[in-house]
Amino acid sequence: MTRIVVLAGGVGGARFLRGVREEARRRFPDGSGGTTAAIAAIVNTGDDAWLAGLRITPDLDSIMYTLAGVNDEQRGWGRLGESERVSAELREYGVGWPWFTLGDLDLGTHIARTSWLRDGLRLSAAVERLTRRWDLGGVRLLPATDDEVETHVRVRDGDVDRELHFQEWWTRYRAALPARAFVQRGVEAAQPAPGVLDAIASADAILLAPSNPVVSIGTVLGIPGLRQAVTGASAPIVGVSPIIGGAVVRGMADACLAAIGVETSAAAVAEHYGRRGRGGLLDGWLVDDRDAESMAAVAASEIAVSSLPLLMRDADTSAAIAAAALDLAGVHR
Amino acid sequence: MTRIVVLAGGVGGARFLRGVREEARRRFPDGSGGTTAAIAAIVNTGDDAWLAGLRITPDLDSIMYTLAGVNDEQRGWGRLGESERVSAELREYGVGWPWFTLGDLDLGTHIARTSWLRDGLRLSAAVERLTRRWDLGGVRLLPATDDEVETHVRVRDGDVDRELHFQEWWTRYRAALPARAFVQRGVEAAQPAPGVLDAIASADAILLAPSNPVVSIGTVLGIPGLRQAVTGASAPIVGVSPIIGGAVVRGMADACLAAIGVETSAAAVAEHYGRRGRGGLLDGWLVDDRDAESMAAVAASEIAVSSLPLLMRDADTSAAIAAAALDLAGVHR
């Protein structure tokens, strides 16, 4: 059985995983429309937050809904056919963040998860229970950690420095307050969630989804022991550039890159991840055709590099990217 | 200022309180459509429960929604224009009680309350915050206690005795499992909520709403110190019979009376409450015209008694009942 591990954030991670699943069905078919390959997603939990007494885990949910086929493709987040009746009530009571919408269908997930967490379940066990409801086509979702390690952002706001939750910076301020640093609150005491290290150790390929390199992939790798497990694994590590044509596709990942002094280019992100064995991660790197000029610089770092269209328009284009990543990782049918 | 205290359960309590408010506006008008009287409702919390990680308080909510004019009059409980999108999700995840519906609008209240309780607020403070949103026409809602004292029911189920939460007995089993006893779990350590004893001590009239004498009024009075405060207060105590024409109006209060060996009659309930000063509570008792034959027995116990139509069809009929109760209590304009 071929084992594929994907490090992933929210929307980009979800679309990429859909492609990996599709490509796995083609490359490793099980004869009944599925795949014999085992796909594990190790998902960023830095965006998680307590909101209105509920634990929300946006990246895990984006991936779960997308793989289950119940996501709102148009809007880019949340459930299809969503409504906001409960949120309107909460606003009247002055509860929650007025700039953060909790959809009714989505709230079902939040309430279920929170009730299990309050009962003492770990996040990974709650995720396992939530995903039982859906057919994810065999993809297993693992939170990077069960511990509450929330990403905070140090910003300069007028004359003062302050720190705010990533969600507030991202959703309320649209990443417009210049970030000086990202902090993983409480990361020192955190551990990878059960199953994470095993999945990494037994992987045949480790793929970095085209997610935010700083606050998605970077946050996953920031969990103590996780980066070491990835770099020490026997599997090749192949990343997919989140930069297309010198710009971020959606979201405001460039603001995150700028905060840590990384240029918004496919080559700069590859350099940021670094060459495996030289303090970095990558064995391979996929860039968009429009960034082909960056290939020489990446190759000069002895990172194997390919180019192809990286815009994930649909399952087919996403599967093509996954196929190229698996090719670079040497995982063939 | 005239101070009226009402001990109340859910639906019957809510309708009666609407009548008390209406009558107070007529009897003690403030010149702008309101009343100069202070009305405090001391509300049963024995039906409260943790459900799907949320704290639900059905009686407090019934009263709040009814006084705010947003209750579903037809259905008899919950919010007008309610929907159940979140509940359907919870069912899919296997969370909550499938036989207990949480409406979407109602969930807004539950989530707000629970988030405040999780933040460390006491129930009475959470109620105060919730009611800030609504215009209750000056009625103040006080939970009988801030402590979690949930009513459980000992039943004979086939060959075995077991104990279940009141909500399960009432809503799931429609009170059809013969009850052997009602238990207020943890009542020994409970205290009246802040404001309760003061309201009772300074009252000009203490009214017992036509709520369930066992699991609503009885539960309120079961909080240590509460019954003593009521019987020791200077105000007259007048009760309204929940029995009309020898039957309960709605709900299954007769099952509760049967469990404690009280007949379903206006006279038997008066006897159950008892004459103040003789181990009981009542100075006065209102019975329905159809139960006029019970008046002699009540009067023989030296409880002042009047009869009038007790079916609370609308604000006017409810106000007439409140007027009769205030008359019996000697509280005149």
C-alpha cells in the first residue's frame, strides 16, 4: 500500500487534497472507484479559536467539507447552502466576533466538536468522530496537534505594538495591520497528535500543499518534533508552490511572507523551505509555468523542480498537480 | 412602589406573568404604558440540563420569550418562526438527544448563555445579560438558584428501578413511565440565587403561578432557605390553581401529582401547598369556576379562596387572574 502524507492548511490544502485523492484513484485504483493508497492529511490548527464558547477549527473543517463535497465552492469557505440564523441571534446578545460568521450548518459541527472536547476527548478523537459522518474517500484527517497552540500576530497599530489572534488579524483586519511576527502561543508544551509521527515515518511521499508557507505549513512544522520527523522520514518531500505568476492566488499570504522577510516568489518560498539535508525540507518543488524563470535558482539549490499550471480550477487540474508531485517524489503506479 | 414576586415554572408561569404585568400596568400605571410596580419572577431551574455541551434552561427561556413577545404561541414553546437546521446537523453527528429539539433561534440563546457560564458567570448574571436584549416590560427574571440542581425522576421501568433526568422522563417518555419520586440532584449544597431572598423579603405580594406544583413550584421551594423565606415574608401568599375542571390544562402535571400521592383537584393541590402558619404556604387560593365545589374544603382550611375562569386564553384573561390574585393578597391601587 502506498502511503501519502500531505501537510495542509485550509482552502488550498483542501483543493490539493481533493487532487491527491483523485490522482490516487487513478494511479492506485482499488477496482471500485476508490484507491488502495492511504492518504493522511496533517492539518494546521493554528487558526483554531474559542469563539462564543465553541471550539472552531477552520482548516480541519474546510478540508472535511471539501473532501465530503459539501463545501461552498463559490464562496471558497464553509458549507454549501449555508444560513446564518444563529449568528444573527448571537450578534443581538453581543456574543462572538461580529466580523466572524458562524453558519448554521457549520455550527452543528462546532457544537458537536465542542461537546466532545468538553467531555474530555482530544481534538484528534473529535475529528475522527466528525469525519465518520462523511465519506472522505479514504483520506484521514489528523490535526497537527491536540494541544491548543493558537497563532497570534504581533502588529504595529498606530504607535503601539500589540498581539492579536490570527483570526482577528486575518479576517477582521484583512491582514492590513503590518505584522512584525507570528507567535505560536504555548507551542513549547505541544506534541504532535496521535498518528502524526507514525504517518510521517511510514510515508512513501510527503507533500507540502500549496498552503500558506508561514501560518499554515510553517505552523504545522512548528509543533515540537514535527519538522524533525518530516526531515528524518524516509519518504521524499515535495512541495507545491503557493505562488503563481509571482503572486498569491487568494488570501493574503504575501502579508505573512513579508512579515518574515520572504519575497512573494516561487523561488523565495522554495528557499524559505530550504533543501533537505541542508537545514531545510525539500527534495522537490513544483512551480507554475508562469514562474518557470525561478526554476534555475531552485535547481541550483539541488532541489528537483518541475513546472506545470498550478491553478486548482477543478478536480482534474488539482489531480495533475498531485500527479506531478508524486512523480517528483518517485511514487509511481 | 408595589413589589410583586411570582414563583413560576415554564409555559403556565410565562402566561401568568404576562397577566401580572398587564394587570400591574392597569393597577399601577407609570403614565407611559408601563407600570410603577416591580415584578420579580423566581423561576424553576430543575428542568435545566447540559445538552450537546450547552446549558439549556427551558423555563427561564419560555418566560423570557413570552414576555418579550417572541414566543411561539401556537406551539406553546420556543421562538416564533423557529427552524431546526443546526439540530439536523447534530443528529447526523449523533450529538444531543434525538427526542429534544434545539431550534436555531433558541440555540443562539443557549450558545450565548453557555459561553458566559464557561467564562465563569453565574446563571443569574447570564440571565440578566440575556434579558438586556429584550423588553420584558420591567419584569425581572431570577433563577431560583445559580447552582445546578437538576430534577431527576425515579421510575419503574419493567422490572427495574432507574433514575432519569426530568427532561428525558417528560419529553422523551411523555411522563408515561410511572414516577416513584422526584429528586433534586445536589440540592443540599444549593443556595437561592442573588436577589431571590431580597425580593421575597421586600415583596408586597407573593404569587404562585399556575405551574406544576411538584416539579416547578415544588422545585423552587425545595432550594434550601427558599420555602422558609417565603413563609417568613411579610407579604401575603396567593396561589393560582393549575387544575381546571379537575384536570391539568396542558402538560402532564397529573403524572407528577400522582407520583407524590396528590389527587388532581384544585382542593387537593391547595391542601398539598397547605395553610401558611400550619406548615404550609397559602394565605389565598384561586380556583376555576368549574372547581367551585372545592371552595368549601379550601375555606375550611382557613385559606381565602375565590373562583373565576382560570384558562389563560390571552393577556386579558391572564390579567383578570392576576387581578384576582392581587385582590386576594390585598394589593390595591
